[in-house]
Amino acid sequence: MRATPVSSRTDSRGGESFQDVPLPGLELPPRGSSSTPSSRSRPYSSTLPPTPAAIRAFSSRVVKAPGQGCWLWTGAISAGDGYGRITWRHGATSRTESAHRFALLIADQLTDGVVGEHRCNEPLCVRVDEGHLIASTQAANLRYAVACGRTGIIRTLLYRQDRHARSLAVRAAVADGWNAVAYTRASGNTTPLDTPQLF
């Protein structure tokens, strides 16, 4: 091991001097400072189309409520926003999307500038339908969220953690198939804007 030189410095207030003490390993470049990509990283493409295997995997992770109910994603969930996530690969290239955006993608409704608007107010819903998930714009999605009372605290860390915890609870509630009672307990109030109030 190469010796690290010891240097002397004077306190900024002009007081006593002290020596820097070398620590083993400090002479090594920091991890991740290399300009070459890691041998484990994969090329990424935001335009990689869904593969048949990805569509099958997606479908296998969806639990459908009866009738006109939500189709709930039971796969991976992002800790950052509480939405479902799916990653697929073709050759050496990969792509990751939110589960609801993947649903729009396979329905040929995900184009540039499109966001997924949950008319049902259920973040894990992947049912492309006028009453559930529609292709929308950011502005229209925000207007709907405001009208439903889903904004104001949306950017606080506590809300993001709560949404993530809620998504985990919903996923667990339907992991073995549709269970209306377990879903109701886990989900809280997710009624759409046009649902009549009980009181």
C-alpha cells in the first residue's frame, strides 16, 4: 500500500496547528467515479415496445374486481410515488414504466405528452376505460385531482409515504384474488368524483 503524506495546517483563527492523519484507502479513487459504465448496467430505451412476455407478465399481476370495478396491479410498487412499476427487456435493452402507463401503452394510447389519469382515484388501477384510466394531459389530470380534493399535500414526504403504504396495503389485500372487504379496509376513500355522497 502506498503511503499517504501527512500535512500540517494552521487553524483558520490563527491558533494551533494540527496534522492531517492519513486513513487507509483514501488514496483510491471514489467508487462510481469511473467514466466507463458498470459492467452490470443495461442499455435503456424509452421507446422499447412491450414484448409478448412483458404483456403476459403484466396480465398475470392484475386482479380484476367484478363488474365495472378496478383492475388492480399486484406487482412491484415504487417507494417514491406508490404507483405500480414494470420493467421489461429485449436483448440487452430494458425499459421501465408505471403500471398504469404500461396499460395505456399496450392499448395504443400512450403517445408523447400523455399522462394516465385515474378517474377512479385508485393509483393501482390499470383498467383502460372511461371510468378508470384514461389518456390525458398533465393540466387536465391536475384539474381533476383538484376537483377530487387530491392535491395540496401531494408534494409532502408524509403524503408520499402514506400513498406508498396505502398501495402496499391494497396490493396485500388482493394478492390472493379479489376481496371486497379487504380492499375496502386497505384503500380508504377512493370514490370517483361523480359518486353520490352517503351523507
